[in-house]
Amino acid sequence: MKNILKSIFVIFVLSSLCAFKVSSSEETNKLLSNDWSFKGFSGKFDRASLQRGYQVYTEVCASCHSMKLLSYRNLAEEGAVIKAAGIVDSMRHFKGSAICFNSQPEAITGIMSHKVKAGDVVVIRYEGPKGGPGMQEMLAPTSLIMGMGLGESVALITDGRFSGATRGTSIGHVSPEAAEGGMIGLLEDGDSIHIDVDKYILSVDLSDEEIEKRKLVFTPLKKEIKSSWLKQYRALVTNASNGAILRTDLF
């Protein structure tokens, strides 16, 4: 048990170092020279444990990258995320008609009232960090799509995020988000959306002229919120592609 916990702790430390982009050689030497303690266990890092932990960590990372795929094109100029391992082969390449909802509750109502049909791409917007505000976890819409037998004939895109249990052609973290004027906010019902997981394509079939025309008359929706803290958060937060962190360059 002690060795297991030690390996877990090593993986945690290594993942933290990678996340903060710290020099690995410098930090490795520091780890090897310092004492550590974790849940009542203490000791020193030895190089063999560190190497074993790093091997497990890199294998886990490789697995994660194979499951989550960045998708680009005119619908997600700053990126989007899809869990590729949860998609059936027949849905890796998909073209469908957009059916748009401006919140998760609106989408749930629409799906349950059978507004969504085979061949549709469900668009859930204003659920990103700024639009939510806060980017709540969304499991209900994808679960309903699966439960209604539409998992192999309906795709879903959103500027929000999903539960880890989500399956199907569900693309999240679309950036820029609708609340900041992203393309997902300009979509209209019936627009043709093209998804190709293997070619990293997420696009809407609109001419540049039509896109510019929509931008000229577009005003992002703002949800009514009472909390002054949430209002400040909404004003300062960046989109998912930029980490949903608060901007500091305004001060």
C-alpha cells in the first residue's frame, strides 16, 4: 500500500510540474534531494520510483490524448474538444442540420419534446465560462439523446462542458464562445454543420459574405444574474481555450 501511495504521489507531482511547465531536470533534482510526506507516509524520492511514476504518467497522458481530440475550422477557431473513444465509427464523419438552444434547460426541453430528429446537430450555447456564467457540467442532454435512441444519428456541439460519462459525437469547449461573439452564437436552425473527427474538422457551410452579414446584426445574449460577484466573473473570465481564467490586464 505504501508503494502504491508513493507512486500515486509521484504521478501527482509530475503532472503538476508538467501543468506549470517547470524545468523537469531542475525539479527532479529538487525532488530527489528533499524529504516528502503524504497521508502519514514519509521518506525520500528514489530515482527508480520517480522513473516508474513518470512512465505511468506518460502512459496515462498518451491514453488521454487518444480519447480527447482538438477540433478546428470556422466553427471553433480557437479549438474544441471531443472524446473520440466514445464515438461509434459511423458517427466519426457527420453532416447535419443545426437545431439551436441558448441554454442547457432549453435544450433539455427541446430534446424531450421531440424537436430533435435523426440527422440534426444539437447546438447548446451560452454555457461557456462567460455565457453560463461558470461553465456548468452537462450530462442530461447527451444522456437524453442516447436514451431516445438518437446516439448514432444526432451530434451535439456546445461552448460548455460535459460529464466524463458522456458518449457519442459530442463536442464541447467550442471557442470562441457565443457570449464573446463566437461563430457558435451566429448559427441558425437549419445551418449545415460538418464534423470529421479524423480530419479535425468542425465547420458550418456558410459563405464569408453570410457570416459577415450575421456578425453585423449579432448581439450576444446576457443571462439575468443577481450576484455582483458573478457579474464581475463574467466580465473578466476568458473562454475555455484560454483556460477560463480571469483576465488581469484590465487592472
